Amino acid sequence: MTVAKPWSEACERNREPIFEVLREAFADATHVLEIGSGTGQHAAFFASVLPALIWQPSDRAEHLPGIAAWRDAAGLPNLRPPLVLDVDVPDWPVTGVDALFSANTLHIMSWDSVQSFFRGAERVLMPGGVLAVYGPFHDTGRPTADSNARFDAFLRERDPLSGIRDVEAVHELANRHGFSSCADREMPANNRTLVWRHSRS
């Protein structure tokens, strides 16, 4: 049975600005693990514009058919079949990658899951590997825009464990797991892309 490709307008809007960050951040990388690939649109696009990278999409099982549909349509040799990955399950299916990317996930997860995310990133990224995360963030506990405040309220009403994360708390968590900040780029629609390098040997 043919699966229709899921669609996200946000993915279409933000893919070019994210690409401008990733082509620099991942310039020396060879193998990228994407956490929370969602619709699969980002995976198909980034694999097409970064052909030197092996792009490994992953997500919870229910999202894999849609991601696979985008992969099949793209027909790219560097885009791997999607893998089941839940950040809260300690044994991730991929190790030894030199880049990790995730978009619009940390505010959907609980804070416990955000911590699991960084623990897993520490395990699977090789020393010197790069972690890039895109999404909305608060500064010192305050929304950076009215739209982010409204979005945060919506998230917390839907799931009290979710919500836009404070950038300082995320940096502190990243540092505890051996990551050093190397970029914080403002993006359209009051989002940011944070980039860290895995500094532990």
C-alpha cells in the first residue's frame, strides 16, 4: 500500500535558513543522525543539498511510514531508511556518528526526555562531533516574543510536561554532557539554531 507523504508548512519555511547553518556546522561531518524526523521533509531536503553526508532519519514507530515515503520519493543514495528511536530508551540504534540534528523536538518532550536526549547524544556522538538543535527558546525564563509566549501556553495546556525550554538551562545541560557551545543563530519566526561540539575524549 502506498503511503502519502505527510506535509508540514513549517518544514518548508524553515529548511533553507536551517541549511545555511548546517552546511557550515556539518562541513567536516560524514554521518548525521536526525532525531525526531517527523514528516521526513527535512531528511529528504538536507540529504539532497548535503550529498556528501549520510543522513540517518529516526523517530517513533508511528512516524516511520511517512518518513519512508519521503525517502522513497527522493531516491537519494545518502538518505538511509528511517529507524525507530525513542530518546527515553537507552539503547539508541545508531552509534559512532559525527553529527546529530533535531528540529522542533525539545519543547514537545518532557524535561526528563530532554535530559535523555542529551545523555543519548553524548553516547552516540564521536569526540569532536557536532550537535545542532533548531526550535524556539526562552531567554532567562522569559519568552523572546509574544508568539512564543502564546505557543508555550498552548503546549503546556495540551501537555503540562512540555513547553519552550530556557536556553540557559539547555546550555547547562549540554555542558554537563560534554558539549561546548559554538553557535547560537537567530532564525525566522523567533526560532534559533543552537550548535555544540562534543568535547570529551
